[in-house]
Amino acid sequence: MTLPDWLHAHDLTDAAFAARIGVTRQALHRYKRGERFPHRDVLARINKVTRGEVSANDFMVLVQKHQGKSQNTVNDCNEAAE
């Protein structure tokens, strides 16, 4: 399960969950969007708080989606420049 899905299912705000895992709301936002991959100690805290429902593998989906969007933006810019 992805972190955004888990937060929605448990009706938690970014601020509340960020406080539980010891990061800023902004850092959590970046993790949720796949813009940043959490450090292993943060991953361990996320795994513990979510009781294993969100794991490191779940972040790979978000990162891959984000990288795909970034690549599409680059391709669009390249096409517009031609």
C-alpha cells in the first residue's frame, strides 16, 4: 500500500503522521509524491507506525511515477524546442 493510500485510509493528516515519524511535513510531502526517497531510519519508522502496511518497496512505485513524469516533462520541452 502506498503511503498516500495508507494516510487516507487511516484519516491522518500529513502533519500528524510527520510528527509520529519525526520528519517535517514538507519532507513527508516529498516522500508521498516520490520526489524524495526516505532514509532507512525513516523507512523503519514508517514501517513500524503503519504496522508493515507501507514498506520500502511501496515507495519505489511513487519514485518511478515521479521519474516518469519528470522524463515526460523533459521530452515535452525537447519537442517544443525543435
